[in-house]
Amino acid sequence: MSEGRRLEVLRAIVQDYVRSSEPVGSKALLERHQLGVSAATVRNDMAALEEEGLISAPHTSAGRIPTDAGYRLFVDRLSEVKPMSRAERAAIARFLDGAVDLDDVVARTTRLLSSLTHQVAVMQYPSLSRSTVRHVELVPIGGPRLMIVLIVNTGRVEQRVVEVGRDVTDHPELVAHLRTLINELAAGEALPAVAARLAGVADRVAPEDRVVATTVARALAAAAEEQTEERVVLAGTANLARVGSDFPTSLSQVLEALEEHVVLLKLLGGMASLGDGDGLAVSIGAENPYEPLRTTSVIATTYGSAGGLGVVGPTRMDYPQAMATVRAVAHYVAEILDG
């Protein structure tokens, strides 16, 4: 049997089953695909694919469905992920460009991924520990109170209000000098390095201003070093109910697993090391390390160095389309957050 023809038969079975959710028989393959061989040859090819564990019979019908191994071979042998059209890319860009802040970026991204793929979209918030300082703003808010605004490269904003020991409202030159000095030292630095960079800031101001400088530096270092909780956002869990027949006994377990954000964070983190040259990774069925998700497939990637995003759905999914969408959306998210 020709390996090339065997792959063509497998590809046809995957495509038909994903589209119809019905087991695929040899007659249907010949009607829908230009395989260029006889019905007997197709039946022989299907028998060989079944013997290799790439397709199986779900019941006594003549039709066959792909196994996890069959999906894996199909995904691995994709010569290329079909790129999205110019109109599709433009639509993604317009939708994401309208975001007003980081929360809006995350919300729009998950809604967009879910609507385009008809799967559950998952996105990890950018991690502060992997972020760098974009800018620090100091804002007097009355008397000795000063607001410190830390803006990081992902668009995330941390705020602190501190008492600096003296009234700074009437001393804009001090606030401006301290702002300039702190940005010279901290801008572009990784957050874990901020405390060390600001350690000597008090030595670079007048003696009477050192208490203010020290208070600001300590508060800013605390904001930078604080281990904020990693978060993930989901959208489209209702899509699983639409294909509930793909989870005959375990849909509730899948939904419960998706509610465990620690599980999703570990899953996205683990898949980041498995990605291809573009950082895209596909985990199919039993390949997933978490038992409740072994009836699902996960397609994930990273956006820049900030975090991960992807989709979760049944193993019966349109892999080329979902892979192209995840890759394209991640590209635009990285551009927005790094811009």
C-alpha cells in the first residue's frame, strides 16, 4: 500500500468526520474525494489504517473514525498551516486594536478566539515576573500623599499610594526630579531587578529629600517584587455543550477541569516548551497530562514572552483552522502589548 495514498485516505476520514461527526465509510470517501482508486482499494487502505491504530470502528457500522493517533499523524503531516485570509487578519486587527486596557485586551482576545474556532478559549494574563518597566509616574494627591504608578511593557498597571513624610504638593520640582531619576534607573529593567537598581536612589537627591526618595523607592520595589497571582480567563465554555456527544461520559469532568485555573496555567506552561518553530503546540487526547482533559485537544502558543493562549475542545476539531487562528491572534496580541 502506498504511504502517500494511505495518508490521503486518513486525511479524508479526518476531514469528513470533523465536518459531519458521523463515522466515515469507503463509499462516502469515494463520493466526496478524488482518490483515484477503486472501492476495494479504499477498503484495503482503511483496513491497514485500522490495523495501525489510526482509525477505529465506534460500533458495528461500516464507518470508521480517527483515533488520537490518527489525529496526531494528521496534524504532524500538515505540510503547512493554511494562513488566514487578508480580510480575516484585518478583522482580527481591528477588533483587538479597539481595546482600551489590558483587561479589555484579554477579554477581547478570548471572545475572538472562541467565536472564530467554536472552541473554549484560554488566555493567561501577562506575568509580572517576566515583564519589564515601561514607565513610572509620580502623582501628588494632596499633602504628604503621593501616588506611584508602575506601567510595565505588557500594559499592566500597578498603583501605590504612600505617605512620604512631607507635603510635596508645593514642590513639583522635587517630584519631577525624582520621576526622571527613577525612570533613568528602572525603565527597561526586568521587574525582579528594580529593587537593586533603586537601592541607591536616595544618595542622588538633596539630604532634605532623602526620606521622600527612600519611601518612593521602597514602595516601587515592593510593587515590582510582589508575587501577584497568575490568572487565566476563559470564554466559550458553552461551545462544549454544542458538541456534547463528543464527551459521552466526561463533559462534566472537562468543565470542572477548566474551572481549575492552576491546571490550565500548568498546561499552558508545559505546552510552551513543546511548540514548533512558531511556538505552536498541539496536545491530543491521551497526550494531555491531566486525566479529565484526555477527551480533549489543546492548541496553544505564547504571545511574546508574556504568557500563553489557546483553545480547548473535543479531539474532533478543525485542526488547521484552529491552529491558524491561535497563531494569528497571538501575533496581534504580542504586537499590541509590546507596542
